[in-house]
Amino acid sequence: MSEPIIRTRGLSKRFGDFTAVDALDLAVEPGTIFAFLGGNGSGKSTTIRMLIGILEPTAGEIRVDGIDVVHTPRRVRDHIGYMGQKVSLYQGLSLRENVEFYAGLFGLAGAALERRWGALRERFDLAAAEGRRPEDLPAAIRQRAGLALSMLHEPRVLFLDEPTAGVDVRSRSLFWDVIQEEAAGGTTVFVTTHFVEEADSCDWVAFIDAGKLIADAPPEALRERFSDGYRVTVRGGDPRAAAAALTAAGLAVESAPDAVRGTAPGLPPGALAELERLRARQPDAHVEVQQPAMTDVFRRVLTDAPRPA
Amino acid sequence: MAGVGPAEPLIRLRGLTKRWGRRTALAGIDLEVAARAIVGVVGPDGAGKTTLLRALAGLLEVEATEARVLGYDLRDDVTALKARVGYVPQVWSLHRNLSVEENLRFTARLHRLPEAEFRRRSDALLERTALAPFRDRYAGALSGGMKQKLAVANALLPAPELLVLDEPTAGIDVVARGELWSLLAAARASALIVISTSYLDEAAGCDTLVYLDEGRLVASGTPDALRARVGLECYRAWGGAARDIACAARRLGYVSGARAAGRYARVDVPAARSPGDREVLHDLGALPDVRFAERIPVDMEAALLALSAGHGGRAA
């Protein structure tokens, strides 16, 4: 395992009597997508604002890309990109002028800017919007422009605070494609969302409730711990061959009148290859894998966690 | 003439239009809802969802060829309609400095509910929302999920025939969302429920969906019917590195989109371009690191994606 690119220890924020974030220990591996989940008021945005150095913690340590954010908050800014819940584009300036303004802040200009912005403009389908002012653009396009701007200077770490809130499914899907591409290129992405099914697009999931971490694991590990597990159903073909294959795949097998079913908390190594072999041998067999939904996983995470009244 | 006759649909809209100055928020909506159900209103931000909900609740002056809700004409005096409608706006609008019970009592007074009836109904609602232990707590001090449950309980208290909810579950946790939905499932027996949501699982749980975009009704029908209409095939390719598999799948000429989701890559193939599922499964199975490929039914995300692509939604 490599050194975490984001690390907090005992990170806390109190507003008067109210503890918004309570002794958070986070570790994010470089080049991964880290999902930070929780409901409204759970402490997500407070945490992200501390991580990017715009809110001083009450206690605790933060390191982002080698920088001590608590003591030198300004130094972190060149390393990170940030998109807040409210996209901050200047009204009265065209989108292009906004791009030049932000690029200027990071010393990006000339051919380098054209290359980078050109690629983002195409990826986010913003060519038609370039000459228009943000206030004249639909919310979904503004949101796309906001995400494009946050990655303009090719930051090492990207902080996205609910980038998919209030956007249509199409933009949501595009955002996740881009986020995965950026991570594949080595960028670390720290993203908050209240769409829990989006956890599956990420490498790691931390779930915060009332300021405390109640889950911190890869999505598959949470699924294994907090669900009834995977179900594989085989219909048609020879039921005995199906049962043998599911057993060989490491599943607990039960026979129903119309199908053979197997269950397992996680998909054991080799199980998928076993299913593929079964289908190759039994072309009439219909094999279906049911994965527990993330919403159900988090329902159980929340009901199992000790909750303050 | 007031009230809905036995044969009349609960909602009947023809050419419902709402303009704010030069901006057209609703551009001629036709919609008919015959019986009690949970009707989900979905679509991108700015599609007109909130405007449609407010119109149905009798809160807006509208233009239309026909606009009847519970038998009342939205273009006439809607005072009597409003008494039969429960409306939960997007912005939480209860009284923070009143307790849970006082909020309910306030609503009961507005609707002139007798004390005994108030007791009976509010006890039942507090029980069902699990808010009973918090009846003396200030509403302002409730958690996000509890606030929303109180808002819905409050709207249900006068036993409305139509319950209109504007994104009641936005941003609240999955447990509270589940509780709210059981509340709605119970209320469906006595009321028509119209709800807007951006959660795909909730959209899938509605009896009927209405998809709006740019003030127009793009499609409506049961979730199954909408899924069936979509000319798309969905596949999953399971393997070691799902993100690499998604990348490789995108290079297949007929694939319109692919994304890693946990241990598999989700692959979409437009039906018009598909060489048939056997071939697709074969191609996916031949990608590096793929151990198992399967076709899956079209899900809500794919259905709504296709709807948004067919209309206003811009190509990715």
C-alpha cells in the first residue's frame, strides 16, 4: 500500500455546543475514488471544507498531498481542484472568460490552456455554451462547466461536493464516466454524494452520520458485511449440472421447482469463471447474478450502527 | 360543480401551460390519472416538476384547454380543492419553534378537526412515523429525516384525497427514505399521491411515472412500460478490474456507454446497433479480464437516460 494522499487524524469541528465532525480518521490512497457519503447535516461539507483549507478545524491533523493543511492552508490550493455544491462561475462573464480567469489563477495560458480546455470542452459538450454567460445557461450545463473548471489545472486531488445533486441522469452518468477516467489517469477523487448507489462507482466508501464515521471500506467489503449477499439463479439446462457448478463456485445451493439458486456473502474467487464454464457447457441455461443494492447495504449500515437520539 | 364523480379521472389535464413572464415553465401538459396511485414526476432540474406539482395543488393560476383535479377546475376558484389537498413543498415549511405535536395541532385547527379526531389521527401518524417519542421536541431540533416525516405526517393529518410531495426525500438517509415510503404506501389506499424525486430506486417504486423535460411531458407510463419502450440492451461484464473492462467495452463499435460499478462493468448497447445478445456476450467475454458476461433487464437509469437522450438531453 502506498502512502495516503489525504490523511486526517482526530479531525473535529465544533460550532458552539454542536459537534459537526467528531474525531475523524480518514486515509485516501492516491489515484482512487473515495466516496464520502451521508445525509444532509451529517458533516460531509464541513469535512470537505476543512480538507481544502477554507475552514479551520477545532482539533486534529490534516495532510493533503504532503501538505499540512491545518497550519499552511494556502499551500494546498495549487494541488487541489474543488467543486462546491453551488457552482462558482462569475455572472456577467461568458463561460470562456470564466475559463481564462480561472486558468490565470493557476498560471495556465496559451497553447497549454487551449489544449487542456479544448479537451474538457469536448468531453463536457460545452462548445455551444462557451460564449454564453452562466446565468443564461441551464443548471445542468452550468454544473458541467463547474466540474470542467475544477479540473482545468490538472490537480492531483479533486474534491467534489455533491457534483451530481440536482443534475439529470444523463449528466450524472457523464460525470461518473469522467471521474473514473480522471482516476485512471492518476488523479485522486474525493467525492461526496447522497446517492448511495454511486458508491459502486468508487474504490472506497466512508459513511458519516452525525459527524462520526460509521463505515469505512471498499464497497464490496460493505456489501459482504451488510447484506444478504449475492444470489445466482440458473434457469433451464440440466439442474444437476447447475447445482454442481454453483457448488464448485463456492455458493450455498438450494433447489427451487423452476430454478437452481446459490448464495454467498461475496462472490468467491473463481466463481465467475465457474459460471462462464457452466454456460459454455449448458447453452440452454440462463444464468443471472443478483448483486445486493447499495441502498439496502446502507440501510443496514445505518440500522446496525449505534445512533444518537 | 365540485368534487369528482364516480367515472371522472382524478386528474385530467389538456394543454396545461404556465408562463412566468416570457419564460414558459409548462408548455402544454396532457395527463390523465384515473385512480389512486403513486405518480412519480421525474426529469432534470428546471424541467417544470415543481411548477406542475404546485399547479396540481391549486397554488398557481394556469392556462389550459382542460385542467381538472379531483373534479375541480384549476382555472376557477380552487378554495374547495385546496381543502382536499396535502402539499409538502421542497423547502421545509413547518414551525421550528413549535413542538412536533403543536405543529400537528396547528394544522388540525386550520382544518377544523375535532379534538377527538385530531387525537386519533395524530397518534396513528406519530406511531407510524416513529415520531411518537419526540412529540414534545421542537420541530427545528429534529434531524433531517425526522423533519421530512413530520412534514408528510402534517400533510396527511387532514386526510387529503390528493397528496403532493416535492422531492420529500432529497438528501435524507436511506432509513428515513424507507420509512417515508412505507408511509406513502399506506396512504395510497386513501389518497392519490404525486411525488417528485431524483432517486432512481424511488422512481422505480412508483405506479406511474411522468417524465418532464423543458416544460414538456416527454413520456409517461408504468416503470415497466417505460423500460420496455426503451430501445436499449443492458449487459454486465464481470471480472477483475471493472474500470479497465469498461474502457475496453467502450471501444466495441456498437456500445453506447460503459462504466465500472463494483465488480462489473455496465455496458449499454442501443437495440438498433446491437448485433444480437449472443454476439455481444461473446465479444464481452473475449475482452481482457472478463470472467462472466450477462444480459440484464433495462433498469431505471438506462430507461431515463434513453428518455433524456430522445428529447432535449444533450449527447454525452
